[in-house]
Amino acid sequence: MSNVIVHRRALRYLQRLPRPEQKRVQTALMRLSEDPDTHPGLVHMAGEWTGYRRIRIGNLRVIFWYDEQEDIIYVDHIGPRGDIYK
């Protein structure tokens, strides 16, 4: 099981979400920590986001970077689909 480190801005956004959505994101992060390479819906990003990965949770996106050597998942951004890539 990988460690998950959530950036301060992502954590702040997560705490502002309604409780049911918080639970959905937390559940997705737990599943991600169990096996970060084969999570359903995992997309390797390109362009300026090269090296990052994302998962979709309804209308939300979680953008993270996985350090395979240290087995740590760094969650950098959590946000709605339209705003997350700006």
C-alpha cells in the first residue's frame, strides 16, 4: 500500500466539498493507494503535465504524481473538470 501525501491546496478544496463528495474522493484515494498503476480510469497526462496522472471522480479530477521508487503518491490538485487544468 502506497503512502498518499495531499498538497495543502488540494486538502483545503477537499475539506470544502459536501460530505458525500468528500467520502467519494477519500474512497478513490484509498483504492489508488492499494494499486496506483491499475486504478480504473487512470490517465497518464501529456504536455505541460507530463509525468502526472489523473483519475476522474464524477465531475472532479485528482491530479497526482507517483514516485515508484519511494512508493509515494503526491496529490497536487483536486478540482472540477473545467478549472483543474488552468
